Amino acid sequence: MLFVSSEFLFVFLPVVLLATAIALRSVSPEAGTTVLALGSLFFYTWWKLSGLLILAISVGVNYMVARQIESTGERRYKLRFLVAGVILNLVLLGYFKYRNFFVENFLSMFGDHAHLGQVVPPLAISFYTFQQIAFLVDTYHAKMNRTKFRHYLLSVSFFPHLIAGPLLHYRDIIQQFETRFKVDLGTIAMGLPVFIMGMAKKLVIADPIAQVINPIFVKAEAQPLEFLEGWAAALGYTAQLYFDFSGYSDMAIGLGLMFGIALPVNFLSPYKSTSIIEFWRRWHITLSSFLRDYLYIPLGGGRYGSVRRYANLLTVMILGGLWHGAAWTFVLWGALHGAMLVINHIWRHLVSTRYPVINERLWFLYGAVTFLMVVLGWVLFRAESLQGAMNIVSSMMRPHDISLPYGVALALGTDPGIGIFGDRGMSIGDLVIFMTFGGVAFVIAWFLPNTSEIFGLRGNSISAEGFRTGWGRAALAGVLLCLSMFGIFSAVPSEFLYFRF
């Protein structure tokens, strides 16, 4: 069930809010927890009933393993239960998400290109598996107090973050369900404008751009593109992904606030970054934190010298790429970002810290190079195959191969017979849509305040006192709501991009 679908907005959400409010006020906090947990499980079941069974098994097994870790006295037995729990999670994730990838690559090594039956991974398995591994690790390190099963079930299945994050530390979210959980006009008034902001990002910006660039990526799988098509695909997806995923995260935060729950902020204007290090502190912040806390630091971090540090960075980013998807394009995307992080750290060590004046004078160049490398990385991230990615990147490097629509030639008063005019590339309609919505997207991303700055969002410390309201923000939310309604009723909204992960 999509956050931007009519059944969610006009049926599911009002019913769950009302039922939870009645249960909390008229019965007990435990009843409110039960109602919201059942609503969240129904939300997940809307996709496929079999996915609910896998989620239930995962939640039940992880909770039992966590209780064994907590109740066992000797550290070595705690470690054994932790290792067993992590292995079980990885086996489950590996089978459903990576089985197809490894089987096909194994068979291709022997020249066998037969296609076996494909395993369809359950929705959000990467997110809830990763988070439950973190729950076991936190329990092992005594960072988690004993948790009631209904609170744990709700923390995992809580529908705003279940499908595509933000990734959570369960000690934070469980504590909030014990202390902040409520539904009233105040919580709805806090969450609704944030939700509307995210909905507008998705429907007003991301989806129109997707209609133009999706056919270009399909075309790139079969043949090379011309110059403008290549850049439209790369820049278009760069804008689409940001406004699609940050839009989802804003909606998740807004929905959480409606129930009194503060989900962590996930984006802080990442395209304003002047280094790849800064980019990963601004992009998908919760994923960066999890990779650091549960992979980079356990591998040794930077405690054993520069060479080990750089190897750990590269390893973490490759695994982070593989976490996003079972394909060589994701592996290469992760390796690219790992290599860029290594180069960035070396540059900082050898140049930036010794000659700070260079940073002051070259900040714009730093930002431009960072953005360009991120754009090239997104091509790998989006393309269906390495060949498709190569076709796009190679076309971006051929400024001599330009094809503009004949209509542009006539509008410019130029002879259509000149070589750069023709219909080999984008149509005039697609070109106008891309220039309009892409231009708006990058103006917002580069020059305007982000959602956190507009509403004063501060992660788990979000409160009524710190939340920014006012007539200006209310008017903005009203305008964005009206624009979003056109997207809801004029066409079927597309899936969120991170649903595929």
C-alpha cells in the first residue's frame, strides 16, 4: 500500500488513527499498541500474505534469540547466541534476496544460461533484517532493556518506517512507544505538514521526471544514446531518486509524529555537499550510521592504521552496495563510492588539513566534482545492466553527438538540415518536461531550505516546543496538498524507488 494512494490516504490512515486514539483513551496503552500493531501488519499484508508469514517468523525468532542473549550469564554463551542469530538472519536474507543472483552467476561460469525459478524477495526484507541484526547486537552489548514482545513487534512492523526506513535503533523507538505514544489533534497537526511536504516531493517532482527518464534507461539497455539523452537520464535520475526517497522519509517522519513518535531525520540537503565524506553524512543518514556502527567499527574502523582503515571503508561500501540489490551494478556502485571515500580521506590528510586556504578557495570546485561523481554513480545504481550503464556514461562523454527535436530547430530559427537536429533523441515534449521539473528539482535541492530546516526537525528530540509552525508553513502545506491531489487523481502513483531494495 503506497503512502500516496487514495486507499491509504482516505481509508487506512484515518481508520488507524481513529482506532488507535480510541484504544489509547478509552481502554489502555497496551490496547493502543495492539491496535497499531495489527494495523501495521495489515498494511504490510496488503502487498502479499506470504510476506507476512516471513516477517512474523523473523520477528519471533529474533525476539527469542535476544531473550536468550539477555538471560544467559556467561559472555561466551551470549556470543554464541548472537552469532547464531546473525547467521539465521543472513541465511534468510541471502536466500530470498541473493539466491537468484548467485545461482545465475554460478551457472554462467559453466556456460549454463538456463533460467531456474525466480525467488521473489519479501517486501522490505533488507530493512527489517538489518535492523533486527542491530537489535541483537545492542542486546549483546547490554544497550537494550528487557522489552515486551508487543512493543518489539510494533517497533519492527510500525508501518511508517517498515518498508523503506528510516533505519532505527530499536532502543530509541521502543522507549518512545513506552513514553510518547499518543494520538490527538496536536500530534496530527505536527505530522500532517511534514507528510504533505514529502508527498509533494514524490508526486509533484519525482514522478513527472520518472515518466521522461524511464524510457531512456530502457532504450540504453539496447543501444547507445545521444548526448542530451545521456545527461537527461543521469541528471533526471539524480533528481528523481532524491525527491522520491527523501519524500518517502519525510512522509514516514510525518506519519510517526501523528502517533507521537519521532523517527530520525534521513536527509540534509546532500547535493550541497563539497566532499563525498560530507555527502554520506547528509544522504540516507540512518544507513550511514548503521554501516558505521555495525560494520565499519566492528571491522576495526581506523584503529589499525591507514591501510586497514581504507580497506574497511572499501569493504563497507561494497557490502552497502550489495545490500541495496543483488546485481553487479550495485557492487560497482558501492566500490565507486568506497574508492571516492578513500581518495577523499587521503586528500584531507595530505592537502586539506595542511593547506586550509585551498579549501576556502576551491569549495565550489569541490562541490562540482562531488556532485558529478555522485551523478555518475547513480547511473550504475539505476541501470539494469552494466551494458546499459556503459551506454549512458559513454553518451555523456560525446558532446559532438547531439540530436535536438525538429521543433526546437524551428523555434530557434535554425535550418533543420544542420546535423545536430533530428529525432534520434528526446521528443520536444519530454525535453520541456525534463527541463521544467529537473530545473525546479535542482533549484530546491541546491538553494532552498530542506524539510528539517523548515520545520525544525531534530531526530528523536522532535517535540511540540521545538517544532516550527506558523501561517506561512500552513499556507505552504496547503498549496503542496492541492498540487499533490492532481498527482493522486490524475494517474496511478508509481512505486517508491526504495521498495525494490
